[in-house]
Amino acid sequence: SGKQFLYNNTTLYYNPTLGEFLLQGNTTTQNINCNNLTLNSTDSGSSSGPNLILYRNSSSADDADELGQIIFRGKNTSNGVIDYGRIETIITTATTNDEGSYIQTSVMDGTGVEKIILKQFSNLMSVLSDLYVDADTELNGSVGINTPSGSWNLLVDGDVHLGDALDNVEYGMVQI
């Protein structure tokens, strides 16, 4: 059976069968939510910290390995446990001196299906759902809509609607 350690109304359980720890404590104090886990550094220097490391210590690292996930879990109205969102890192290249990875973010899409909405690579951010920007936005570099942009500043694969304010549109070369 597992071991448990109790300190200041927080219990740390260890389950040797699963090889996992569970940190459990009272999350409400006078009807105000408080932190379940705090990493605190009192270092007065400029170095980073505290740091949280998710370390997958694999003896056979390979491309497409999922390194770790941060899962946002809660209950629905039927008391079912649902993973409402997740952030995870996946290896693209595990070759020594050529290592690469990406971080992807996913959420529940409102129909009960988990949907990947964002992938962040070292040289590319891919938005996999509708993008709504409610502010002035400056994009430096190239933009591809439904296609990689290649050597173009803006490349669109699909219909374009510019609206009624065409007097504010400036253009250079247009290729059709």
C-alpha cells in the first residue's frame, strides 16, 4: 500500500503501484480559493527560479515522443471528470545536436471533442482554429492563410473579402 505524509492540512500520497504522487489539500479558506502548490524562491540574485521541470528520463528517446503535459481537469454538470485543456511538448527530432520540438495547446471545442488550437515550433506558430484579433496588430515576416506563405509576405489559399473600406487598402504587385 502507499504512504502518506500530512503537513499543514495538505497531504502528499505516494502510490508505488502507479509510481505517482498525489498532492491533496483543502483548496478553500473562508470561501476564497488558494494555491495548491507554490514553488517559492527567496534568491535575491538575477538567476531564474523557482523552476518547474517536467523531465522524461527515457532510455530510448525518439522522434514524436510526448515529453509531458499540463492538464486542466474539472467536472461537468453530470459530475463527469473532463480534461478541459492541455499544454504538451512533443519531440520532432531527437537526434543529438539536431534536437527539435513543439508545444501544442488544446481545449474542448464545445461539442465534447478535444481540439488542438495552437502549435508553436522554433520558427513557426500554427493556429489551427479561427483567429480573432480585437486590437491593432503588426505582423513582421510572412503570413500564410490556409497555406505556408513561402517567399510571399502574404499568401492566401481561398477566398478573400476585403469589406467595403477599399479606400484604405494599399497594394503593390498582385498575382492572379
